[in-house]
Amino acid sequence: MLTKQIKTDKLSSESKELNSAEEVSLAVITIKEIAKLAGVSRGTVDRALNNRKGISEEVKNKILQIAEEHNYVPNKNARKLKTLEEEKIIGALLSKKSEIYFKRIIQGINSAKNKTEDSRLRIEIISVDNFDSQAILENLEYFKQKKVDGLLTAVMHSEEIAAKMDEIVETGIPIITLVTDVKCRRLVFFGENAVQSGEIMASLFLKTMKDEMNLLAVIGNPKFSIHQERMTAFEKFMDDREIAYQVKNIIYSDEEYEHSYKRIGNILKKSNDINAVYMSTGDAKALMDVLKELELKKNIFGIAIGYEADSHGKCLSEGYLGFAIDSRPEEIGYRAFKAIYDYLVFKEVPKAEKNYIETSIKISENI
């Protein structure tokens, strides 16, 4: 630990906790102690140390001199001493689809917000139909006009959406993407490693199935880059190992039960050779109900990417899915919010441009 020998005559009269001896050994000085030595508030010290407005040059220089003399080092364990000088609003634009999944994202966001203990911080969350690009653009414009201080987005990619997000960044509003990335000038991305998830799914099929795989793939909107990346990684994994398999059909789901139930049912009624289902949506109950109706539980092995306790949990416990890969959305929401907060308050940006959250594999025994 850094120490500094200081003369007691440099201390303010308020600093009674320091030893009255002529010389004392002091651990790395804190913002609170700098404030006492300078005779100012902690907020004023924070402004000086972070080169913010609202402080005279004379006071600022005095604070910086004290900090230098006493080897001040920012203490990340005492961050709650540092609060916002004025109210800040962080916006979040999330999808209405996969409602339970995004509720878990919001739980993570709220958990991170609560840990800041910052009463001047507000969150405004808007849920939008993620297949409606116009609604996404309108809500992005809303956050731009509102001049939020930071923005979290989990929306599909399109050139128009990416251009709008770049436009927002140009106004000085930082953006962090989560769940699915958009090719724009965002700070960083938080979500699962889609390539790794696709490879894990392929590996689980290979370790479990003995027969040649005739696959039905049920995936979400391909404009959500994560869906296409998973599927591409899955197929590459199989092709690189020269595994005999066929993708018999692909369903692009809109994350609605009735839609998925009808389409899965129509395909399985006509295709007697399908023996595996790749689920990359939240429609696990639709698959289970079709398999029950057609009495195909023993004939088809299913794996899902994504996990919802009610839907996927029931499918796992009743044997309609072999595995489910949980992307841990609470952790995604938590870390994305913490990153935008740290950027706004401490000017810190995660070192990695893409920050992947470790997934977990669910089976009937661990749900």
C-alpha cells in the first residue's frame, strides 16, 4: 500500500481522526479526506478530479495539488462516495417478443441500478415490437429528442436502424448494445457468444444422437444477427467434421405461440424423417404441444437455445427437450447497465469491444 509522511500542520482542524503526532503514516488518501484538507465538499472534489464544470480554477488547482501531494489513487471500492451532480436518464429500448426473456434482462438492469444507490439516476424502458422497424426508429428518435444521457438497445439490425443509432451517438449520447449487436458506433456489446452457442448445440446433438440427423430448425427473425450467427456456426461445426446431416426445413418464428405451433405442426405432419429439432426461439411450448399431439416424443430429439423456466423447464422435465442453453439474460442486463453507468460517471469503457456472458446448460436434473 502506498504511504506518505505528512506534517500535521497541513491538516484542517476537522481532521481529528488523524494522529496528533508530528508525523503520521497515512494510507492512500480518499476523496473525503481531500475535501477536509481543502475545506470543500466531496462533490467539489469530484468535479476537480474529473475536470467537470462548476468549480473555479483556484479551487480546482488547490484540490489537484492536495491529491498529488498525498498520492491520491481512485478507490474503486469506495465508488458509492461518488454520486451524480445532476439527474441523468438512461434509456433502454428492448423487444416485446420473448417477454419472459426480456423481463430477466430488466431484472438485471434494475439490480445494477439499485446497487449504484444514486437517487439522481433514472431509467426509462420502452418495449417495442422488434419486427417493426418503423417503431424502432420512432423510439430511437424519441430518446434522441429527450436527450437521454445514455442508451441501451436490444433491437434488430438494419441499415436504417444503424444509421439512426450513429446519428444519436453523434449528438453525444453513448449507446451500448445487448443481446444482439447492431453495426453502429456503439461503445460496446454485451450478450452471449452466438458462435460458441451454435457450436455447443451441434456438439450436444452429436454426443446424444446415433442416427443421421434430419433437422428442423426453428429460429427467430434473421434480422436479429444472433439467430443467423448461431445457425451458421452450427452448420460450420457439422461441415468441418464431415458429419452426415440435413437441414430439412427452417422456420423463421415471430416468437408467438400460435404461429409457431401451426408451422411446426404442418412440417412434422408432412415430414416423417425429421428426428431432431433445433430451437432458437422462446416457442418451446409450441414444439412440446405438437409432439404430444402427434405422439412423436420418442422419435424426435430437441435442443433449445434460450431458457424460460415455465416453457423450457416443462419441456425438459417431461422429456420433450434434451438440453436448453441458458444465455443468462439477467447478467447481460446487469453488466450492460453497469457499463453505461461507469462510462457516464467514471468515464470508463470495458476493454473488450464485445463482452460475452458465459452460458449454462440446463437439463431435467438441474432446473
